[in-house]
Amino acid sequence: MTETLRIGLDGRAFSSPAAGVRRYVNGLTRALLALGEPLSVVALGGTNPSVIPEGVGHVAEPPHLPTNLGWTMVGLPQAAWRAGVDVVHAPAYTAPLWSPVPVVLTIHDVSYQRHPQWYPYRRDWVRRAFYRASAHAASRVLTISHFSETEIMAAYGIPAERIAVTPLGVDGGFLPGDVDRPGDPLAGIRQPYLLHVGDLHERRNLAMLVEAVLEARRDSSPVRQALSLVLAGEDRGVGDTLRAIAERSGEADAVVRLGAVDEADLRRLYAGAIALVYPSLYEGFGLPIVEAMACGVPVIASRAASMPEVLGDAGILLDPSDRGAWTQAIIDVVGSERTRARCRAAGLRRSAEFTWARTATLTLEAYRQVCAR
């Protein structure tokens, strides 16, 4: 009889303030349980057990210093010992430097190490030192693209044989809508609109995008003159700058900031968008690209970092510094039904390659490899 593998997942990740981490652990956990393999998943700690998916066990946090460092270094290893797990999975950058069982660590990207100028804590050497130490202490490092694999190797000197690439998946609720009946937009949003999904911070290159949208609105077409850019994501310090750019041009209505949105509203936003625009300078993966493709939404993205790897030839890739090219691409996509139909068909084919089942299968292989040592 095959022995059941008992996996301990850091339970705090299910209520992480980072939406991407929450999506990752929820998608991965549900897919692991759906594989039909001899395994069980236990959430180690976490202050809100109600967010833990059905079918996942839970072990309460043992006493530890009331800090994230205290939890990671003391509480998480103790919870793993109490739960009797075979492997610990730390799904977001930090992991115990000692553990009674092997530790698998997911590093989504190393932008904070490669480009510290983008981060408000760029002088926080303790945090970055702990990230580095976690990477070296882990039995196996997982990451979400081959681009991130090469970046982790460059940043930390970790050999390729200790890294496994496990691309993300797209939830089944992201489905193509009826192109002739896109549905009712959210309150305060009018069509046509371009959509950006993700927190608003410097590396997302949004000032360039706002300028490109403003230029596209000056085109002679009435449709393009009514175009707006809808931003769905937390403001990490650049929102006022983006608003000021639009206001200086006398077109304050060109930019709509929604803040964070729930999944139901996110799906409605995709359904009504004329295209997803993603001009980021650096991404470890770029999950909104896959979500948009799965919804049949054309994608215009940067030819930088992981974006070409994820989008392939299913959308439009541009130099993130070439504002003129972004302006022209926006004009072309908004004005050409043929271009939108081509991107829609290619995107649907491409997004079908990104499944949580594949993520879970590759992750399970990594668990078994470290446990076999």
C-alpha cells in the first residue's frame, strides 16, 4: 500500500495581505486534493481558520514571539512537529531556517533583490537577509516561471538543480463571455475601457500607460475619445501621480481607480474590458495575463521579464519604454474587431495550458523528491 504523504502548508498564507499569495495557495491546495493521490494537506497555524479550504486540516499556532519572524522561526517548525507532517511548504518568500522535516519554499520573484530602488523598504537589510537565508536553508525552491528561476540563481547563487519551476494556473471561474453582450459594467465605469489588474506601484510602469491612453484618446475616432483606463488594485504610492497626469491634460475621466476588488467584480471587469494592458517592467509571472486570456480578453503586455514566457504569441508584446508603440497598439486594438478576434482566439488556446492541476502535479513531485532524500 502506498504511504500517504502529509503536507504542512503555512496557514497564514490563506489570509495573506497579498492577493497573489492567497490565489496561489488556494488554487494549489484545491488542485493537490483533487489529484486523487495518497496525500493530505494540513494548514499550520493561521489566525483565521474560516478561510482554509474544505478538506484541509488545521493545527493551531503554538506559543511564539508575536512577530512574523517569531512565527516563521519558532511557531511554524513547532506546528509542523505537532502535526506530524512529512514536508513543510512555505509559500511566500520566508521559511524556517531549521525544521524537523524538509522545507519547500516558493519564491515568486526577486524584484526586491534585483531592483531594490522600487521598494519603500529598500534599506531594510534584515528583511532581505532573511529572504536570502530562507532560500539557502530550504530543501527545494519553487518558482513560477523560468525567468524567475534565472533571477533567483543570479540573486542568490542557488544552483538550478535545487529549483523547480511550477507555473501558476487560472481558476475555472474565469471564462469567456459573449463578445456581443459583454454584460453590465460596475457602477461608475463606462465602456469602452482598458483594464489593468494589480497593485499600483513603480515597477508597473503605469505613468507611461496613462500617457499612452491620453494620446490614444486624441485620435479622431469617437470610440477612442471616450476610452478610459480602469485600475483594479491597491495603491502602493503612485495613484496620485497617475491622477495628476490625467488632470493636467484636462481629461481626469481618463483614469478610474477602483482599489482592490473581489473576485466576482474582477470577473465582471474582465468581461467588459476591451483589452488588458500590462506594461510592467518586472513580473515573476503575471497572473492577470492568463486570467484575461481565459476570459477571451485581448492582452497588450511588456516584452520584459516573464511576460513573453506567459503570453507567448497570443497577444501583443511591446517595449515597456516605447510610449508611441503602446499608443498605436491601443488604437489598433480598440479600432479593429479583427485584431480583437485574433487575440481572443489565440488567448483562449494559450490560457488552456495554465492549469492548477499542472501546478499541483509539479509541486507534488518536488515534495516527494525532498522527502525521498
